[in-house]
Amino acid sequence: MRFFAVHGAAGKIAALISVPADDSSLVGMALESGQTMTEVEVPEIPYDLDPSSIMEQAAEVVENYRVEVEPVQGRLARIEAADPA
């Protein structure tokens, strides 16, 4: 099972979407301004639950967790001149 959290900049989760791990289709949802969708690991939800139990567990995750996203920053690296040898 793969999980995607829809969240704001502060990490507050607005929705948690689950899809089967073997489903390679794209996950999409209309996001509101300022929202982001991030794939997250949710070890608290066993994969062998029935759909209604997964929804109950997902609701608990939304209520009790937030997403921490570390900013990805580019870094410049100087290009070294080719060795004249």
C-alpha cells in the first residue's frame, strides 16, 4: 500500500490517499492553493485490513500526525578545468 498526504506548508494533513502498491497509475487530486501532495510511509496501517478499517486508521493518522518535508535546495558546484596532461 502506498500513501499520499495532501498538506499545507506547515504540514497539517488535509487528506490521506491510499493506493495499492502494485498500482502504477498516477495519483491525482485537485489541490487548493498552498497545498502539496507528498508520498509518505504509514507503518501504523497494516496492509491486510479491509477498506473501511484502512479508512478509520487513515483518519487517525490525519488527526494525530503532520508531514515534515525538508526543503530541497540546489547547490552550485564549481566545474574543475580539465587537467592539461
